Amino acid sequence: MANAQEIDKLAVRMAVEHQFASYPESTLQDVYKAFYQEHFGPEHMITDTDAVRQYLDYELTNMSNERGSLYYESIGIDGNYVRVYLKSVVDGLITADELMQAFLDSAEARQEPAVEWSSKWEAIVQVIDEIKPGFCVDERTALRQASLDNKAVHHSRIYNDNYHPHYRIIERSIFEILLKPAIDG
């Protein structure tokens, strides 16, 4: 039987490979963002509820090229969080109010303490080096510092140009109860 460290490394490898398979134009910054989102959830994004709602409305009005038929996907190692794409609102499967409530509820459901993030990120980078040696070396110093500061990053310009991401991060159990039944219809 594998020990916990080996299992974690395998889970990290599978999540990294999924990121590269699903989003081949990802930079290291985009991989960081995906794992950061799973570690912290959406808490870092909510400082003013009214501003969050205004931005959601703005994004719904102005988004274009939503990624294919994808309505949601698990992110990270353990799948504790789900990216729910705004396409699910645009296509009338859920309302903006339902998504907003799930997003706010998720901000209160953070999974892991902030102090563990930098060491987790270093382990992720080690796995990336096994898969793609030397991948995005120029981004590493800035992202290492971001991890030490528990700082979020935006998607890279390359990612935005290729995938036009419009989503909200929702904690898995909240998603399963509040959104998934309506999305899966």
C-alpha cells in the first residue's frame, strides 16, 4: 500500500496532467491559479458583496466565446471546489442569484489553512518538473513569492486569449446541493 505522501504526489500529478490536457496553452501562472483556487476557494475575491454582484452582472453582459459546452469542472487535487462557468447562467440552467449565493456561501467554506500553501505549491512545482522539465522557468520566482505571501494571481494573457474563462469557484458540497441538480437537469 502506498503511503500518504505517494498518494498525494499521484493526485497532484493527475491534476497537473488534467490541467495541461484540458488547457494546453496554460502557463505556470494558470496552474498556480487552479491550485490556489482549490486551496483557498473564493474567499480572497469577496471584500464587497455589492461589487462582487456588479462584476458578475457586468461579466454576464459582456462575456463572449464561453468555452464549449462545459458548465462546470472540478479543480485541483481533491476536487473540493468546482468552477461553475457563467455559461450555465446564460443558458438558463441556473440564475445569477443562485450562482451568487453559492459563491458567497463558498467563501465561508475554505478547506485549508493559508500557512500550508507555499509548501504545497513547491510540491506541485516538483511534479510539474517531472512532467515538463523547465516549464515556464521565468515565472517561478514571482510565483514562489506569491505563494509565500498567500497571494492570488490572475489567469495569464495567453490563457485568457485562448479560453475566455468566465466562472465562479464553488465549494463542492454547496455545488452538489444548490447548483448541480439544476445544471444536470
